[in-house]
Amino acid sequence: MSQNDPNRGRNGQNGPPDLDEVFRNLNQKLARLLGGKSAGGRPGGAGAPPSYKGGAVAVVGVLAALWLASGFYVVDAREEGVVLRLGSFNRLTEPGLQWHAPYPFEKVEIVNLTELRSVEVGYRSSAQNRVPEESLMLTADQNIIDVQLSVQYDIKDARAFLFNNAARERDAKDIVKQATETAIREVVGRNKVDFVLNEGRAVIAAEARKVIQDVLDRYSLGIRIAKVNINDVQPPQAVLAAFDDAVKAGQDKDKLLNEGMAYANEVVPKAKGMAARLEQEAEGYQQQVVSRAQGDAERFKQVLSEYNKAPKVMRERMYLDMMQQVMNSSSKVLVDQKGGSNLLYLPLDKLMQMSESPSATSAQPPAATPAAPAATPPAAKNGRDISRGRDFFGAER
């Protein structure tokens, strides 16, 4: 037998198997599986009964129904479906029961829009340690500071999120992390270290959120930044003690300023009130002196008019009034020798009272003591009797 014989291998010789026999065996196995037999008693014959064909159609129908049913899917209220037709975007589906053409024509991607995802920068909460290459950054006044923050974000555009992120969730998380590092370094670099450490945390977080959102929108990633949380801001460990001293000094400064302001608020109103009271007293004293001077001037004018009418009488009266006023507080006794009376009456009781009164009044301030020259009448200087003294205007009696 030559090597080109088509029947080679049928009688146990080496060669490829007969294709007709292979197909015949396959048809027999399918006939046995479906319950059909040939006319010669062998399955798979040409004279197969109608039950064989009906079973095949039923199997094909079931498989087709299962294939079509595989296109049904449910979208939750917090989700959105993105239908891809042959790998390209076709449509967005709303929440509820939906259907798409089964594989391999269409497929659906379900995206959760409300789930908050988190990115940590500068630390890892799982390992509870810092990441210096992420947290250390430079401020505007050339100081190094350690900032740890976390960013929470969700999805606002499912189509942009799926088609503009190469590796979907993982790639989006890396992009958000890189954008966060860039934004926080930019914002911290525009501010001084005291502002970042103390009162500027909320302002820096708000500015960083805006910068991150601008970066993500520029690349159309479909991500919305929900919140930026600055967990910790502190100087590096090597200079932490010096920064603590500086912060304490600043707090002491603020305390002293507040105490000074409180003292000023207490003293200044009192000083203003005292100044106002002194001004009012000075005005009152001024009005009193002016009124008294005006009254004395009016009284002098009235006396002058009466004096011009009877000068001698007025001099006598004025002289007596002045002597009475001067001698009223004197303890001396004047005796008129011209009277010719040998019987003298001395009011000893009054003299005793007047001698005791200076000791009683010595404890009073010197301003209350009458002037000494006023107690000496003008006639005593010349050694004359008081009856020959001078009157109020200097005329000799």
C-alpha cells in the first residue's frame, strides 16, 4: 500500500484517522444523548424520528432564552449604569430594572455615585505611621512643616470616570492623591508658618479643596472633592521644642496685650470721669467767684452812693462795723482812761471762755485761724487811745 492511499490507517496501519468515521461517531453520540435511533438500530442514522429534531430545537430555545435573559440588570438608586456596545460608550441608564444586548454585543458598568472614597496624604492610618516624603513641605517664610491630611471624594460623572481613568478605581485614587499633594504644597507655600500652625487650618483646607477640584476638572475625571480634612500640622521633630517655645511666647504676648487692654479700659474711663468732674468744679468755682465779685462790686457802688450823701456818718458806721468785726475774736481788754470812772467792770467769765477757746481750736487747721494783723487796730501802732484811731478811709477822728 502506498503512502498516498486515502484508506491508510483504517486497517491498523499508521496514518491520519478517517474523517467520515469521526463525524459518524459524533452523530451517534448526539443521537444517544437525545434518544434517537437509526433505522438499522444504530443511533444517528438517516431515518431519525421527529423527536430528535424537536429536542434539538428545545435545547436551542432554552439556550437562546438564557442568553437573552443575561442582559437584564438592576441599577440601585445610588448608582448609574454605563452601557458599552462593542467596547464603546452607548448610553447611561437610570436606577431600576434595565436590559442590554447580551454578551458579546453589549456590557454594562455599574458606578456608585454616592459612595465616599478617601485618600490619605502624609500618613497611613492602617500602619499608624508618617510618610515624610509626602508630609514635609515648605512655607512662604522658608520653614519646613509637617502636614497630614485626608481627602474624601465621590463620583459626579460616571462616563468621564470610566473612560478617563485607565485603571478605574485604583488609577483614580492615585490621581486624586497626586493632585492633593500638588495642591497642598501650593497652598502651604503661599502662607507663613505661624498662619499654617495656628489659625489658618480651615482657610488652607478650603483653598486646597478648590485647587484639587480645578485640577481634576481640567482632566475631566468626573470626580468631585467632598471634603479636605487637615488632621495634623506641626513642625519637624528636630525643631519641635523651639516652635513650642515660640508658640508659648506668642500666647504670652496675646495674654499681656489683653491684660493691658483690660487695664486701659478700666483706668481711662475713670480718668475721663475725674477730668470731667474737675472741669465742672472749676467752672462752678469760676461762676462762684465771678458772682461774688459782681455782688461785692454792686454792694460797693451802693455804699459809695450812701457815702456821698453823708460821708461823716458813713465813716463812723463803717469804722464801728470794722472794729466790731476785728475785736470780736480778740481776748484783749481796752480801757478808756478819759471816761473818769474808777469802777471797772471786767467780764471775767467771758475772758475765761476766750482764753480756753484758743486751746480748743488749736487742733483745727491753720487756715481756720484768723489773720493776726487783723486783730490789731490801726490806733495801737501810734500808742493812742482807740477813740483816737483812724476811720476806715484813713481819716483821723
